[in-house]
Amino acid sequence: MIIGRRHGGGRRELETLEYDVVIVGGGTAGSVVASRLSADPQLSVCVLEGGPSDVGDERVLRLRNWINLLETEFDYDYPTVPQPRGNSHIRHSRARVLGGCSSHNTMISFRPPAEDFDDWVAAGAQGWSSEALAPYWQRLEITITRVADKDRNPLAEDFVTACHTALGVPVLDDFNAGPFTDGTGFLPVGYDPETGYRSSASVAYLHPHLDRPNLTIMTETWAYHLDPERGVTVRTADGDRLIKARHEYVLCAGAVDTPRLLLLSGIGPADDLKRLGLPVRLDLPGVGENLLDHPESLILWEASRPLPPMSVMDADAGLFIRRDPGATRPDLMFHLYQIPFTFNTERLGYDVPEHGFGMTPNVPRPRSVGRLTLADSDPSTKPLLDFRYFTDPDGYDERTIVDGLRLAREVAATEPFASWIGREIAPGPLLRTDEELSAYGRAAHHTVYHPAGTCRMGAADDPGAVVGPDLRLRGFDNVRVADASIFPTMPTVNPMVMVLMIGERAADLIRPR
């Protein structure tokens, strides 16, 4: 049952609705938690989603339309604070719709490398090893498949061939078939090849169960304050109301809005809260810290001829590189964008081609770490996102981008991909030195919308941890966090599958024994 508007919320004494479990955020993880928990008919489950429903909305369901959802009514659209060593103009898309970012993204669906989970265990997340998480990969309900033959663009096919020839990496038919250190190929995607619809978390986990009498989904219902004893205060078109959980609250609002909710509720660094005039409920220094992202830059080409139209989501093929021969995971990733992705290059004065495409060198495990804070105590004010891009003291992230631009040029010089290129627009053939490529790469870099880490998971004796391995919010027995904010470290690949697995594990941890 989806409820878009409910009446009676404007009284001084807020109307209170009670459920066994209240899930804040009907996004990628929240959809999973809601589906699994509401399978028990004895358990009443309520999902609070700030945006509208995706049911029947072609704009959301059609995967290739993802780019047209940016900076619309489906996007919270968060700016970043000035970045002295990066791009200060980046806007972070956070989905405002049922299904969250799985209703908003490209649905690239990688199984995370085992070593990524080893990093988590080393950071204090005991019980989160690759072996422990393997069953959740098998349990996923979304449909992950290879890009169908009918959707394969000749440009992308020639790109894959050139990557193999120029760099010696294997061509992988299925990146999820087993561990890989490097490789190129069409990416695994969560979609229906027959319809072109996305297999989002909401489509896979919620749509089949909307008739469950014990599942209530409140859309256009935005949570802005949590009192674990009284309930979650939400804002609707008809006023505020209070939603109370008899058993547990599960925060699945994402790496921006989960810490934002906690800070607005007086849970976070005490000095910051006092400075904003917010009452301190619990001094929890790690809330908002450890802000992570996958930065990537762009090498942009003008096409030598119009591009064929077929594609799943205009970033269907990719490349992974292992620069260290002894490494067991790739340390450089590229998407091939089959569209002229010029948001940042145009601002820098570069031409906008009628027909263009690009490669995006991406830092899979960045070492720069930022911070999320509140600008003021007004719940409607957007938070301050300071990713501190390219500020790691050893310059690793910067070096990765420079190496990536150079490797992209090697691919561009190799047939059959080279024949598609009319000219290099950005950074432009005159920029050759490390210093020039670094300055361009950092100025033109963008995000692939993967903020994470702001309520990181850690051991009981870790002063910076916000949740423990059981996902319980430190200091509270009836609040858990289940979204990308709990990441101790950034995964090598696109993180959506990892968030789905977090949702599956959270449901197991919460489900009454």
C-alpha cells in the first residue's frame, strides 16, 4: 500500500502512527529491508520516502532516461563546498523517488571484490567478510544481466577491442563470473533487455508486494527529526506528523540524508551541534566524517561520424586496469560514455561537439576523505558536502587521474576505436605534461554519484565509528543504519550491489528470532 498524502497532521499535538518497524528512506537498501521484513505478516512495517512513487512512471522506469532525471523533481541535488584542489561546481544527485538511487542511476551491477570486504573487516567490521556476505549475493532479487546483443553499440564494441589490443587486458564477457584483476567488456547491468526497464530495488523488492496489508509506504513524506523514544517527525503536504516504531527504526536515507537526520536530531559531534544551537542528545563524533566518493575525470573526443543509436544507458562498456603487477584488484577504472558528457568541459571553455563521446578515468579506492556538516539548524537547509577531492597527502588520487588520461590516449590511438575519433577536444593534444594533465583532470573532474562512509561501521573501541557490525547506532538499542553511509572504506566498483547486500543483511539482523 502506497500512501502519498495523509490528513490531520497540522495540529499542535502531532498525530502519531505506530508500526513495529519504521524504515526511513525507501531507496536501494530501504526497499530490501521493507520487502524482507514485511514477508512476516505478524510484523507491521512502514517506509517513509521523501519523494514520489516510481510505480508506472516511465521517466523513472526507462533506464536510458537516467540522465534526464538529474536536477529535476526526482533529485535532491546537493552542491559541494569550494574544493581548492578539485571541481567546486559538482552537484551530487541524490534520488528523490521510491527505489532511491537504484531508480535514478545507470544500474551498473558489480559483485564487489572479496578484498573490499577484507578491508572492512580490517577496519573493525567483524562478520562482514566476503564469505559471510556471499549468501546475500545469491539472494539478490534484481535481475543482473549482460548487455543484450541488440543494445550493443559498434562504438563500444570497437572500444573493447582497442582496450584489449592497446593494453593487453582480457575481454570479459561477465565481470561477475569470478574475481578479476583487470579487463574490458560490456558491463553487467540490472535491467530487462526486452523492455529497457531498470530492475531497481523498488521494482524487484517492493512492486510485487504492494498489496501486503502489513506494509505501509508513505511517499512525499520527508523525515527531519528522530527521537528514538517518541518517533520520527515527518513533513508532508498536509503538515507534520509523528511516526513511532515499537520495535526498531532503520535509517536507510543514504550517505547524505542519514547523517543529516542524525545531526538535526542532536546526534553527532557535540561542538558542531552546540555551535548551531542544536540540543545535544548524544556526542557521536563520527557522524558526518569519512565522506567518500569515486572521483573521475574525462577525456572528450569529437566523433568522426554520427554514432549509432543503440545503447542500454549510454555507458555500457568499461575498462579496469591494474597498474601494480602484484595487485589483486584493479586500481583504475573507466566508463565509456557514448554521449558528449560536457557539463564541466564546457564551463572550462572547451567546444561542445554535436557528436561526441569520452572515457572517464576513475579512482576506484580513493584516499582523499571529506566531511559532511550542517550549515545551520534549519532542516530545510541543504547540508555542506566537503569531499576534499585530491587532498590525500601522497597525491595518489591525482596520480591515478593523470595515469588514466595517458592510458585513454593509448586506447584512442588504437584501431578500430581510433577511426571513430575526429579530434581530441579535452584536455586537448597540447596538454602533455603531468602538471598540465593534473590541472585539467582536477578542474574537469566530476562524480559518479557514489557518496559513502558518513556513518561508518567499526569496532566497539573505535571512537570514530557510528555503528557497530550489527548496524546498531552507537548509544541506541532500537536504531540501526543500513545504507552506503556505513561503508568504512570505498569499494573498488560501483557500490549499488553492496548497498543491496547491506539491506539483505540488515533484514536478517532485525528479523525477530
